Amino acid sequence: SGDAFRALAPGLEHVHVAELGGEVFRFDLSRFRADVVVTGAEAARTATQLRATLGAVAAVNGGFFDTAGRSLGLRISDGRTMIGLRPRVDWGVLVVRDDHASIVHSKSFAPEPGITAAIQVGPRLLVDGQPTPLKPQWARRSAVALDREGRKLAIVVTRRSVEAAALAGVL
């Protein structure tokens, strides 16, 4: 996309990406805190409801769920493991340590002191800045991306179905 980010507030930028039919919001993690919230199947809420309840700037429904609405994959919230790592999946883990973040393959994740939040999900669209081989799959999408230093976290949300490889190419 040739569009440039525009500042919405100190440490928060936005750009509309026409070819994705979506929005990208980029947060400076020294000014905004990234959390993982686990409500549980019995207290499920939409991202909009959760954002309002918490007074958050943004909220995205992340991860996969079983047929009973239970989260699949690792969830660390406030430094506590709420749901354990799902083994033998080709997913990534978004790991947050205060004012910086990283994305690692599930096989490379190791619980360490200082992790404040983590969520395991897939597929990984990029690895070391390069698109990964993905099977053709169309859906409305949400994704996260990081700058190389892990100091800026971008949330990508599409309003229409997008092919996963096309999203990877734009990122």
C-alpha cells in the first residue's frame, strides 16, 4: 500500500489499506500495554464488549476455540499461564515482555520470567520478514505484526475476506 500511517495519538498510528479492505493500527509498546485477556467459555464476550468493559483502546479476538468455546493454545495473562502450550502445531506465539514483544514458533517457545502476556495462534504469515508458504484460504482476518525491534505492535483487521498469502504480501 502506498498510504502512509497518520498519528491518532502519541504512540498510536493508523492506516487504511484498500487492497485488504482493512485497517492497521500501530502501537508503541512504551506507551501502550498489550494484554491477553482470557474470559473463559462461560463468560465469552465480543471484542467490542471487552474493549468497553476494560476501557481499552483496541481489542481483537485472538486464537482458536473448540466447539465448547474454550481457547486452544497457550494463553498467558498478567504473567500467569491460564492455558498451556498446544504441542505439535505449526503456529506462532506472540510473547510480550513489558514494552517489547516477539513472535516465535510454538516449538521455540520457552516460559521465562518477565513474560507478561502470550497467545499461541497460527498460521504465521511472515518469518524474518518473508512470507511463509500457505495453502489457499480466504476469510475475514485479524493479525498482529511487529517491527524488527519488537517495540511497535500492529493490529491488522480486514472487513472482507482476504486470501492469507495476499495479507502476508502486504505485511
